[in-house]
Amino acid sequence: MRRHELTDREWAIIQPLLPQKSRGVPRVDDRRVINGILWRFRAGTPWRDVPERYGPRTTLYNRFTRWRAAGVWDRILEAISEAYDGDIVMIDSSCVRVHQHGAAVKRGVPPRTTAGMAAWDIPAGG
């Protein structure tokens, strides 16, 4: 198992929540597909850049969109959150450090804008 893939405990929670209907074609391994979908969102890449070890990208995309429409992802998130009972920590953009150039801005000084300036008053590159 790779570092960011589902653990056996997480899989035991998720597996019963997945749709079991097959459309005549044998289903691709659900655990592998979910790991591929999660890899894609963790890496922030397009679907075409998901490694081949997770299966065809069309399978990943189709499974993701169908399950989103059916509410499967909502049920999975609720079940995982309930199982970990507050042990999950989520990070949003409000606690991520700003880029080094943005960190040098002085507080209380309004940003310099070009509104109301004539074209000859605007400095080069600004």
C-alpha cells in the first residue's frame, strides 16, 4: 500500500456504501478506482495525468461523476467523519502560509492601484 492510499480500516468503512449494481461488464476494483480519484484531487492534476496503476482515466472520471450525482461521496464523507469522531483535521486556505512576496506587504497601508491615474503616471511594469 502506498502512503496516501486507503487503509484497511477506511476501506472497511467505505466498501458497504458503494453501489453494487454492475452493468454487464465486470467492475474495475473499487478500491483502486477510489485511490486513483483521491490521488487526482490530492495532486491537483487533470484526469489524464493520473498514474496508470489506478486504471483507465475514463473509468475514474465516469465513476467519480456518477457517484457524485448519486450522493455516494456525501455518504462516504459522513461515514469516515463519524468513524474518526473528530480525529480528522482539515486545512483550508486561511491557515496556509502566504507566498514570500505576499508576506512582505505592510499592514495598514492601502495597496497601490492605478485607478484614477493618467497613463503617463503609471510606472513601467505596474
